[in-house]
Amino acid sequence: MTTTDESTARQAENDGVTQTPRKLPDNADPVVDYKTAADRPGRLRGTSYLTIETRQAQRLVYGRAHSDELQGIIGLVKFALVMGRIWRAAEFDDPYADWYLHQIHEALTNAQAEVKQATDQVQERLQSVSGIEISVAHSLKPVQIPLHFPNAYGYMGGYLIADYDTLVRSVLTAVHVALMTRDEGQYLLNNFGRTIRRGFLLPTKWKYSIITRDDIHQSTQRGAMALKAMGELPQAFLDESKRAPHAPTIRKPGSRAIASATVDLLDDDDEVEDAEPGKA
């Protein structure tokens, strides 16, 4: 309480008037003054860049447009766009979106582990030559791509491409110094490139259906359409006992009115937004 508030309280007490304490925002402790409790920090803002050194990895960022001659390939940018829709649906209690978030999380995590394992094996080969020190080749002009994603999964895709970029540099170095044949190197790069593209393609199998868990429980028409489009939903995702590690908080009707006995340190109001390129 400020000095002014204390003086006012003492005067009221001397006058025989009982003063009702002013209710502070966010259920703050009444010992603090109103301004301390009412003022709010602005939104958090950060910048992130993906550094690319190979053309093979760069193609996985922007993908390929569909044409009469070539089939389209989904890249990181479109993957993140579709993931934003799934994330939003999961936030509003779509159990199929929750299920797909979990599948996509596992696909990206497994692909990243496989890419890193292959990279380690290639780099062990580069270090196996006695008396000769071989360093992995680097680009003389790497490309920096600003990342602007509304949720964690776009960044997970970016981490995967960054690891693939390292694999490509290691393989091309091994081929150049005759520690790997060109065919062997091409097989590795094609194989892991397909693995990443399969992971990026997975969210396109989710169908937007505007449903909630209640639609499944109550066997509504929307629930039946979602079942027909995407198959049987595992019970663990229907009862929320299983969710992806980076799944959003589910916003059910009236959920914000439910009192909590604990303090959530990861407040929904304190989300990080991406800065525009060149701005902090």
C-alpha cells in the first residue's frame, strides 16, 4: 500500500469509517498497490533464422509446385501452414487434430534421429583416415531463411532440415575425398530426403471437420463424417489421456472460468511472436 493509501486508511479509521479494500486485478495480494498489479508487460517478440548451406536442403524448404510433368512436393513452408490449421483445431477440442499432432511429432522425431545417426556414421568415416585431417565442407555463401511459425511444429520441421543440411555436407565431402562412392552418397541423400517429405506430407491427410470430442461421444453427424474421412480414433486421444508433447491447451466452453489451485507459469498470455525480418 502506498503512503497516500495508508494516510487515507488511517483517516477513515479515525473517522470511524470501515474502508473496503479495493479488489486488485488477477487476484493479487492486497499488500501491493493497484498500479503494480494492473500494469502488464507487452508481448514477447523474437527472431529465428534457418541457415542453409546446400541446395538439397533448400529445396525441402520451398518444395515444388504441381505441374502436368511433375508431382508437387510439400516443403517446410506449406507443412507449417497446414500444421497451423491442425494446431488451431486441436486447441478447440478436435480429437482427430490431437491424434495427428501426435503422429506428426513421432514422424519428425524419428526422422531427426535417423538423420543424425546417418550423419554420425558418415563423419566417423571422414575421421577414420590416419594421418589426414578432413573437415566437412561449408558453403561460401549460406542462405538465412527467417522462420515465422505460429506453433512448435514448424520449428521442428526446421530443425529436421538443418540436420539434413549437415548430412548433405558430410556426404558430399565423403564422396569428394573418395571415402564414399557417388552411388552410395546419392542413395543416402535420396532416402533421407524421402523420409522428410513423408513427414511433411502427413498433415495433409488430416481433414478439417469442425468437430469436438462431444461430437464423437454423442455420435453426431459431424462425428460420423470425421470417422468416415479419417478412420477410427484411438480411445487414448478421445479421452485426452494421450497428447503430443507440444499440443496446445484445449479451450473448452467455460474452461477459463474454472478456478485453479496452482499457478500456471506458462501463461497463455505470455506467448512469443516472431519479429518481422530485420526487426528486433
